Amino acid sequence: MNAPDTGADVGHAGGAGADAGPPDQTRLRQLVDEQAALRRVATLVAGGARPAEVFTAVADELGRLIGAEATFVSRVDHPPGEREEFEGYLTVVGSYGRLSDRVPVGFRLRLVPGMIQDAALRTGRPARLNGEGLAKGPYGAWVDTLGMRAGVATPIVVGGRRWGVTVAATSQEDFPAGTESRMSDFMELAGTAIANAKAEQELRELADTQAALRRLAMLVARGERPQAVFAAVTREALRHFGGGTARMIRFELDGTVTLLANEGTTGPHVRVGDRWERYPPTGLTTSVQTTGKAARVDDYHEIPGGEPYLAEGIRSAVALPIHVDGRLWGAIAVGSGQGPLPPDTERRMSEFTDLVATAVANAQNRAELISSRARIVAASDEARRRIERDLHDGAQQRLLALTLRLRSAAAPHVSDEFGAEVQDVAADLVDVIEELREISRGIHPAILSTGGLRPALRALKRRSGIRVDLDVRIAGRLPEPVEVAAYYVVSEMLTNAAKHAHASVVEVDAEASDGMLRVCVRDDGVGGADPQRGSGLVGLKDRIDALGGTFSVHSPAGAGTTVTCELPVLAGTGDDIQSRQGRE
């Protein structure tokens, strides 16, 4: 809305000094104007307008009523309470007039003694400054550059406490007499509209926050990877609390710090996944790491080493610690390009940090469970390998030696009947040796230990009683537990396809890439396989789960069976895997 011209007579156009009739008529007209202005504000509130719109409308209507060239509605960030000396900040939440571009919504100003706003808040009554009184104030030079020569401030009371202050300014010598009372009357009623708008906004924020927490809780409940949870929490923190950036860090046992997630502003000092090294020695990270409590920086200009943050557009920030199982695990911080963040930021963010702690604890418990199950599987595989080795080096070798001795004993000088009997026994021994080989291969295939997954899968193809189309894209060796698990998946599915599914062909696809081994086995059999009925599929799933992988079965009746599994390749053992095409 347009403001009156700078040189306009502030006593006209509804101004406090209007002289268009008897005093009673003038005051009546003023009351009518005030009521109309209040109705317009109330209509906004009833229509669900956001507080910013309501605050701006209050500033607008007040400025027009008293003929001010500029009016500002400001919220006190730190209520004075019972303290004799008050220091805090004012945040402009509504701005009207020709200075709205110089003092816009969101503008912050330190509240210090000598200011007109401070006087109104201290006394609880309107205050006026003009001439030398205004020029000698703590912001006199700044006010002079704005071209203002007089101002009136009125406290805003919401919920029984001094919520903020309204200031009207003019370039004229002074406001007319009675301006204070008119402002007080209007703001007393406007305070109700502000309270309603504030309550409505708080309900919106609460609903919005709860919706965000539900979204994050779903990620935790689904067992999403911690990195995904960290990124999601950081995005929500930026959306709800930060005016520019949000970050999550983890404190390592060696005293270093790792940056886990970043949303919003960035800079050369921001590298997700790397050590977080370039932070001020008296800033948030050090404070939280040292005390284990929430910390805030109201102005990085006042913090040694705060230059990188100022360079990326961050002036103030708040950080909250994240405690997991009673230990300081990390912190989450939000930053703003404006002045200090609202005083309730720490309280509101605590719900998010509690959720992060739950996610971390769940992830740690899941990792410990996977490690425990993996150790059990590894111990079982080692026992299988030892049995296979003992069979090969012990029983099989001895039986082979007995076979050779029997055949040698069947010399030409013995009777034909005895010789035939010896040959029959030797043949039976050969069959027993072959059966032992099959048993030992089922316990643990020797080719898997010596050659790896590729030749082991080729061996399964050769021994299969049905056709197998094998496509393997694996180079080099994978971690042994991964190779063993994949081998048993393929072996079990080939056996099921031949014995139970009556399939004519099985497709086996295996690929190692991006730190994962993916295996898919499809047959064209009768389908209907159900892991819940206690088949060998349950054991396969348990083995895959124990290694942190996934296992799924799709087996509609009459449409064949498809088994898919994914296994993570552990760091340091499969990093050198290079994918390549290879039709077998």
C-alpha cells in the first residue's frame, strides 16, 4: 500500500490533527475509522491469513490512521521478564510505508537502553522521541539517514505479557498531541488479532512439525539406511528452523568430527562425509562437543574464525546435541543469514534430535545383530569347509586306496569267480567315493574355495539335470561369505526347479557392481513356492539377512518362480570389482 508523500501535512487524510469539524465529530470519525481498520484486520485473521500478513496489515492500518510515513510491528525475541537491564533483539514482523524496503520484515535490531522501543517496553506505556532526543539515541545516526525526525512507540501485549512493540515514524517535526492514546487504543484491540493469528500459526507449525516427525519416524521404522535418515532429518530441520542452512555432524572417538549431512548454503569448508575441521574454536561445534549441551551463535562477526560462515551467508546459528545410549554422539545445527534465531529454536529442535537418536540407536542395534548373525554363518561355513576337507583328505583318499588294492588283488592267478567278486566290490567302492564327493560338494564345494563364484556357478550348470542359461558379470573374487551365500541360492533353486517345479529351463543372472552383488534365478516351472511353508527358501533368506542383504521370492501358481537377492560387498574386499559382460 502506498504511503503519504514525504511532505504531506500529517494532520490531514485522517491524521491525528484533522480539523474538519467540532472535536466530538472529529473523534467520532476517528473511532469509525479505527473500527473499520480493526474489522479489516479481524477479517484477515478469520480467513486464516498467516501472521506475517496480519502483522503487515496492522502496521498498514495504523500508519493510515495516524498519518505516519512509516510504521513497524516488531516482536521481542528475548522478553525482559523481571530483569532490570534488558538486552535482546527486535524482529520486524510487519512493515509499512516508505521505509519498508529499508526496514523490511525480518530485519533485526539489538534492543538497548535509550531506544524509543526500549522505553515503551520498560514502562509498559507509549513513548515519544523527537528532535535531539531522537538524534542522541543509540541509533541516532542511522535514524537520521532514514530521514525520520520523530517517533512514537507503543508496547504490544499478547497473553498478558509484552510481546512486542509498534513504532510510528515521521519526517515532520513531531506527531500531533494525542497520537500516543490513539496508537494505544488501536494496538490494544489489534493485540487480540495478533494473539489469534499467533495461536493459529502455532497450531499450523505444530501440525507441520508432527507431519514431518511422522515422515521421519516412518523412515526409521522401515529400517532405512542411517545416511538416508540423516539427510531427511537435516532437510526437515532446514525447512522448519533454518533460514539458510542445516547440518548434522558426528563426534568420533578419536576427538575428530565428521560432517554427515548438509542442506542449504555451502562453501569450500563443507564436504559431506569428510572430517569437519574448519570450525571456529569458540563456535557451536566446540561448545556442544565440550559441554554436551545446546549452543548458539547470535553473530559470527563476533566469533573468531567465523569468516567462512559469513562468506556463505550465515550470520547466526543454533546447535543441539544428539545423545545415543547416554553418550554424546553428534549434533544438528541450523543457521540463518539474519540476526539471532528465535529463542524457542532449541526447544522445538529437540524433538528432531530425539528422533535422530532413535534412528542411530536402531541402526547400531541392527548392525550389531547383523554382525552377530554373520559370525554365526561364518562359523557354520568354516565347520562345513573343515568337514569337506576331512572327507576329501581322509575318507575319500582311504577308500580310493582300498579300491586300488582290491583291483590289484584280482590277479590272473585267482579264480574267475573270485576275481569278478573283487571287481564288483571295487566298483561299489567307486560309487561310494562318488557319493562322498557329492556329499562333500553339498557341504562346501571345493571349487568355490579355490576358484571363486564364477567357476562354481559354471560347475552347477554342468551338473544340472535341466537347461541353465547362465549370465555372470563378476570379475575377481568377492568376500567368501558373499560367494558362499550366492552359491547356495543358485544351488537350492536349481534343485527346486528340477525336483519340484518341473521346469524346463532356469535363467541365472549374477552381477557385481556399485558395491553390491545381485543374483536373480528364474524358472518356467509350476510356481507356487511359499517360504512360509518351511521350505529351504527360509534358510536362504536367513543366510542373506545375516549378511545385511535382501531376499525376495515371486512365485505365482503356474507362472514359474523368481528369486532375487542383493548382498553388500564389504569395504576392502570387493572394492576392486570391475563389472564386465560375460555370457556363459
